[in-house]
Amino acid sequence: MRTSARAGVAARLLTAACCAAYAACAAAADATSASNALARDMLAQLTAINTTDSERGNITTAAEAMAQRLRTAGFPAEDIRVLGPSERKKNLVARLRGTGAHQPVLLIGHLDVVEARREDWSTDPFQLVEKDGELYGRGTLDMKGPDAIMLASLIRLRQEGFRPTRDIILALTADEEGGGANGVQWLVQHHRELVDAQFVLSGDDYSVLVVNGKPLYFKLVASEKIYADFQLQVTNKGGHSSVPVAENAIYTLTRGLDRLAAYEFPFELNAVTREYYRRRAQIDSGQRAADMRAILGNPPDRQALERLSADPVERSITHTTCVATRLDAGHANNALPQRAQAVVNCRILPGHSPEEVRQQLVQVLADPAIAVSYQGSDGTLTDHAPAVRGFAPPPLLPEMLAPLDQLVAATWPGLKVIPGMSAGASDATHTSAAGLPTYTFSPLSVDPSDDREHGRDERISVASFYQANEFFYRYLRTLTAR
Ligand SMILES: [Zn+2]
């Protein structure tokens, strides 16, 4: 009861401005309120289903539960598919049929979540808990919240009898956070006919960046770095620790890691990050805005670049980064190590390949005793990395961007859409690689300094969840009405 009452208040606030007649206003508010309650209910259900990569996790259970939601909402059985390469990791693909005037739009969201331990959290991570205006639970932000919003929007359109000008396909998938049965990759490779589209919208990143309680800009991700893991390994014959020798696998490895820590990959901008800094310079002020302008010059201003790169976030946008994330060495306290290993995780700028970076690592480590292998997502090691380069940023399609610009301006007066690159790597990599232009946004509002994705006490604000739900529904409707 409490849920729908709150949803109702938020809905009335949202729709009051746009309704002229009271009756129309009340009807719209009721539809919004019902959609908010449904979205929240589905989020609660999804949160309670453990979809981690562990033994306890099961994606299929979540996919089946959401398929049932669609059946209940009247979607015909032939437009709902639950399928995948593994019993535990099936994906949901659903379709709202349109007039066929345009090629379909594909919405993607992952159902799997990062591990969460009860003892680390203030609440049970696998229960949706409302506290102080926030919804707590693993995946609320990344990304069961956005999943529930996409589902609720699709259901609302269907229940209104809305006929879109293009099919709207929704794929809720497995293994974005890790695991070897990635759902999006599997779908584009094995069931292209189910997910083929003119372009893809992914909900896997929050868009409204809030700083000091005020929305700063609306982020539209149109480019991504490539993710690559490398294993560094030093082996030798070891020996008795009472007789140390010069060649110690641990020392050899850590000296190499020191050289890596001191190394910075070259500064580089692409079409999207260039536009990002151009627009950010209009929003930021003072030295920072001046620096953003100065790095756009040719050549970029050295000092501006240094100041900006001191911020790890800005550095990650303008550079390939590689960082040691795991270390493992030795086999006994009283033996010289025969083996020392480290994992180095790299986030590679578009236009560069993992193999290019592997060769650069070999140069930076500057010691033939350190072998550098590429580690695939299933853990297999190879002495060469993929030579495929990160996809070039797709053009910003007007049919996708114009309704977004309009709706953002109407929802948050003065707020601008800023296209950018994600420093992470998501399923957009797979759709982009398959030639499908992919844009990532979710209208949730988050303060980046309190971003709890993958961390403890992950949460989203209740008000933002409902606002995002209404926003996404309106966006989807506008997008597919023309
Ligand atoms: Zn995610």
C-alpha cells in the first residue's frame, strides 16, 4: 500500500504540469502511478532472485519470472522467448510489434549482478529495502532498476494499445559482469534474427550526474573502451630460502610492476570524447573549463593536460589505462618462489587492439623474464591477444538524439545531453562489434561520488526511480511514434 501511495504522489507531481484538463490529468497520473508500482514490484522480485555468477545464482529464474510478467500483460507467447546456451544462464527476448515503418530498436539490459555478502551490507543485498527515500539492494543501480524500467515501459505501451512505428525488442541477458556465457554475444552470434535492429539502447549506465544535489548533465554513452586482462608470469627453478639467489621471481615481477605503475599511455581524443570536452567546457567553470578547452587544441596544451589528468576520471577518458589487480606468488614460506604471477587489467581506447597493448606492456615491463599472456573471459591464456580494435563511435542518429534532447530539457530545465565514452566495458561492446550502433543511457540520477555499483549498500533514490520510469516510457513512446 505504501508503495502505490508514494508512487501516486510522485506521479501526480510529474504529470501535473502537462495536463490541461483535470480528468486527463488524473488518468495520466493513474497510469503513471500504476506503472511505477509495477516497476517497483518487478525490481523487488528481480532483487530477490540471486543472479550472481556463483553456484547460488540463476539467471534463468529471473528471465522466466520476467517472461511471466509479459505473458500476464498480454504479450503473445510467440513474442516471448527464453533461451540460452546454458540451463542456468538463459536470456529473455521479447518483442512489441510495430507497424514496420522503420527497422526495430533493441533495448538491452543484463540480469546478472556482482556478488554481495550479507555481512558486508547494512541490509540484505538480496531483498529490496526502502530506507530514507532510497531503495537498497544488489543490482538496484547495475542494473535491475533499469531492467524493471524497460519492462514496465514496454508493458505500459502494450496495455495502452500503442502501435510503434518500429518493433521494440527487449533482451534481458546473462553474464555481463563475468562468466563465460555472455547473453548478448550469444544472441547476436546465434539468434541474430531475434535481436536484429537499426540501433540499440542499453540501460547500463546512469545518466543524470548529480553534484552537490544539483543535476550537472545528462550523459549519453556512445563509445566504450575495450576490456582486456593480461597475466604476467615469472618462473624459475626456485630453491631453498636459506640460500637466496639473485634471481627471485617475486622481485623480478614487482620491479616490472613498478615500471608499469610509472608508465602512462599516450593522451588521445576521439570524435565522442572531443565533443564531450567541448560541451563540458560550457558547463564547467574556471581553470577546469579552460583546461578542457586547452586540451582540444592542436597540439593540446601540455600543462592543461597535466592538470586534467591528475583527476583519475579524466585520465581514464583520455588514456588507455593498465593496472595491476591481482598478485600470486610462491609455494612455501621456506622456499624461493618458482613462480610469481600478476593480473593486469587494461581499459583500451577505441581504435587500439588488445594485442597492441600487450606489446606495449612487454616494452614497459622491459624484462624478457616476464611473460605477458592475454587472459580470455573464460580464463584461457594465449601468448597473443585479439588484434581487433575497439569500434569507432557511431554517428549520433537524429531520430535517437532529438527526442532525448527534448525530453531532457522538459524534465530538467537547462540540463544538456552530453555524449561521452565509458571507461568501463559493457555488453555494448558485443552489439557494436556486430555492427549495431549502440547508445547507453538510463535516466536515473546519481551523485558519482556516491556511486555504489559493485560495492556495498548499492542503492537508488525512490524519487529518481519513479522519475526515470516515467522518462523512459515517454522517450520510448516518442521515439517510436515517428
Ligand atoms: Zn552493468
